[in-house]
Amino acid sequence: MCLFSYAEDPDPDEQAPAGLLFVPVRTEAAGPVLRVFCTPLGERTSVGFSRRDLLTATLGAGQPAIPLAEAALRALTEPLGIDRLVVDPVLTARAVSTRPVYAAEPADAPVRAL
């Protein structure tokens, strides 16, 4: 028998449901497509923001987004083998380009998404 009561101390691994999230998308001819991100270790992850202003601060004002419930986002990404969801990330990096960069190109040349 345990002498201490942990009723008020939730397990930090048990996350509360995120609720409605603003999910970054790409606009395609057929409609919006969820953007998938990678963690620093290369694991694919879905991303959602609890507020529109947090999305704008992280990904920029031009980033389209759709509101989705956490359960709906998980249901959409599960068939893709993505089981990680990051809510309100604060750091992002530009997409990696596989096209070669030549010395003749200026260093600040825009990088195209593939």
C-alpha cells in the first residue's frame, strides 16, 4: 500500500486533449492538403496550433490553415504511419531542398518547395 496520495498529481506523460487546432495545410487544386513536418531526429509528425496567432508567429502570415479537432487530425495521419502530434511548436526550419546549389547562385536565392 502506498502512503502518498497522487490524485492531484497527473502523470506528465498523460496529455490532456488539445481540442480544436489550427492545422497548417497546402492549397492544391483538389482542396487543402495537410502539411507533415519532421522532428529534429527525422520522425514524421503532424502539427497543430491552439491559436491562429501562434501559427502565424511560427509559420508566417501567409500560411493557410484549417480548424480540426485533435481526434480528426490523428485519424487523418494514422493511416500514414504518423502517430506523433506536436501542439504549438515554436521553432521551424525551412524545407530541405534536394536541388544542387551552385557557386554562381546568390546565397539568398529563394528555395523552392519540392
